[in-house]
Amino acid sequence: MNIDWAALGSVFGVSLVATVALVGLFTLGIVGLAQRETGGESGTGGTGGPAVSVRSAGAYLCFALCVAAVAYGIYLIVA
């Protein structure tokens, strides 16, 4: 049995980078939604105007990228 260590290391590296990126995106989405709920950094406690909608849009974009990455991974496994 012959193990291709270079290929194994490559798969490990790509998996590590993809995992950190996906968790980072999801975390940014959660932080964006949490700031929306608390009114952000303005201290108003209510609606923060355009800044809140930009944070919400950014959070939803992060979640959409997470869904796209998971869907692409499932596509690679099935295809």
C-alpha cells in the first residue's frame, strides 16, 4: 500500500481553510444579526436607520454564502 502524502496534506490544508472560512462567515452573520437586534453601536435601542439595514443585508449575505458553500460541497460529493 502506497500513501500519497502530498495529496493527503493538500486535502488537509484545503479542508482546514474551507472550515475556518465557513465558520468565520457564519460568525459574521450571527454578529450582524445580533447587532441588529440590540440596535447596534449607536445606543439608540431602536431602529438605527440605514446602518441597521446594511448590517442585516451583510448578515444575510454571509448566510447565503454559507448555504452556497454547503450546497457546492454536497454537489461535489454527489457528482
